[in-house]
Amino acid sequence: MTQIPTLLIFLTILNIISLTSFGVDKLKSVTGGWRIPEQKLMLAALFGPFGAYAGMLIFRHKTRKTKFLLVPIFLLIQLGVIVYFRLI
């Protein structure tokens, strides 16, 4: 396996984890259960911004929190990493 597919697989897994985290936290917020701390959601968003942004849109979760406005910036950074490694 070359470096590019390995990197894409790794990033895909991180984004799936991020999407799942946002979905679970939204479910817990509606049902009144234990919540995922915002710091952990931000960490998930940093490493899985596509999943985090999808989770914010799909679940309508954390869309009013100011610090989560950074998620699209994280998305652009990750997209830049993907493009950079594809050009090598």
C-alpha cells in the first residue's frame, strides 16, 4: 500500500469517528444522558473536520457555539493536506 491510500484511509476513519461523536452527543443532549465534553468534540473536529461538519449539519448540533465556527477552517486545512500529499 502506498502513502496516499494509507493517509486517506486514516483520515476517513477519523472523520467517521468525528461524525459518530457528534451524532452520539446530539442523541445524549436530547435524551438527557451523559454528554461528550466539548474539548473532545473539538479534538474530533480538528482531526476529522469533514465528519464534524457533516455532523453539525445533519444533526443540527453545535451550530450556535462560536468555537465550532472553526470547523470549516479545519476542513480546509485537511483538504490542503490531502491535496499536498496527492501532488507528491
